[in-house]
Amino acid sequence: MPSNTSGASKLLGKSARVDLTQPYQIGHWSGLLNGAPATVDRNGFADTSVRFAVNLIGAPPLAGKEFAAYRAKADHETIVGVGLVLQLPTGQYYDDKLINLGNNRFTFRPQLGVIHNWGKWSAELTAQTWFFTDNDDFFSGKRLEQDLVYGADAHLIYTFRPGLWLSGSFGYAGGGTTTVNGVSNDNNQCNIGWGLALGLPISRAIGVKIAYIGTRTEASTGLDRHLHLRLLRDVLRFTPDLKMKNRNSTGASRDNRDRKGNLCYLRYLLFICFFVLPGAGR
């Protein structure tokens, strides 16, 4: 349940925007911990995020009717912009717990985005990289380090009329190997996501977005082929965070302990959210 505050302004004659997001989360996790069933509940504030973005090419800083008139004349348009997201370590965090709503570290995420509009169609491409500071108080005083994560996502949108639109999306993110007290976890990520979204206008100022999101994650596990199938079944039933490492270290057969496999799990999410924008359009 994120709370978002944003403001648009001009910077050196360019369109600029500042967003402040403060999520409040309620979650329930279940799985295996050291071979035994375990559950945990968390509710509270997650980390605060601040985002600054500016357009470098296209989309002049206009407001209201001027912007609407500009968009009506601009049948073809390309917009290039950059942004920086700063995630602050403000969320709920317990140094003796593995699962937390906050991360107890700073995250810096520079972004580069390109949008091309032609007629009722719009194509968007965004590339971004996550940089993490160290968590020096991870799980009973350990030190957690994480390599950078790199990713890109693309969107194709068709606008039927202002506020009514349909989009398809695809994204990829990789990297992010973690190290605890100097020992690598060998957990390089490979994440693929896809989605469909429909925007519906409720009034001139309020719209609703209905979205379907699916993700696929692959991670090296060190398991043999038979245990790979069994673990895939388990991960589809339980949240993997509590159990992946323990199942890897205790479940592999002696003859195949050093063989590498790929753990894949799928997540699907259907959500509905409301947004408030001028004209309730994109």
C-alpha cells in the first residue's frame, strides 16, 4: 500500500519531476527453516524512495491546455529522459531476523528511458542499474554485500481515447550476487517478467489500472536433476526465501552434491490500483 507524492517543475527549460513514495506493507511468509515448517508475519513501513527525473529530449514543460494542444499536434514524438531513484533505509528492520520490510542500506538506481509516440501507439524502453551499500548489521551482526543488479523493460501501449489504454510489457533483470562476511552465496539472479495492463477512466481526474504480472526466476542451486523437480514443486507452494539454502545443503544426494541445476519458480499477480492524474490518461 504505497503512498506517493509527486510534483512536476521546470529545470533549465526541461520538464522535471520529483516523486516521494512511502510503502506500508502487510505480509505472511511460510516455508521450511532448517527442515522444519515455519511462518512469520510482518506489518509496518518499508523503505522510503525518492525519485528525480528530467526529460532531455522532447516533451516541453507545458501545462493544462497548452500541453493538450501540443500532444494533439505531435503525431510522432520521441522523448528521452534520465532519472535517479534513492531508496532510504527507513523501513522496519530487525537485525536478528532474516525477513524484514526494510533493507537497512541505501540503494541508488540510475535510469535511462526512451518513449516514442506515433498516433495512438506508444513504445517505451527503460534501462536501469541498482547499486547497493553494505548492510553492516545483517542477521546477528553479519556483513551483507551485494553486486549491482542490471535490468531493462519494454512496454507497448495503445490508447483508445484519453484515459482508456491497453499495454503489454516485458522485463529482464540479472546480477545481484550476495556475499555474507566475505563468503559468496553464488546466487546470481536471472529474472524475467511480463504483464498486461488496462487503464480505465473514472472521471477527468481519476483512473483505475487493472494489471496482470508474471515473473520467472532462475538461480543456481547445486541440486541434482530429480531434486530439481521436487524443489520446483515445493517452491510453487511455499515462499522460497526461508527454505532455498537449507534444502540445498541438506537435501542433495551424496553422489550428486556438486552438480549444478537451475531452480525456476513462477509468480503471477493480478492487481487493481487507482491513480490520480490530470485527465486520467497516460
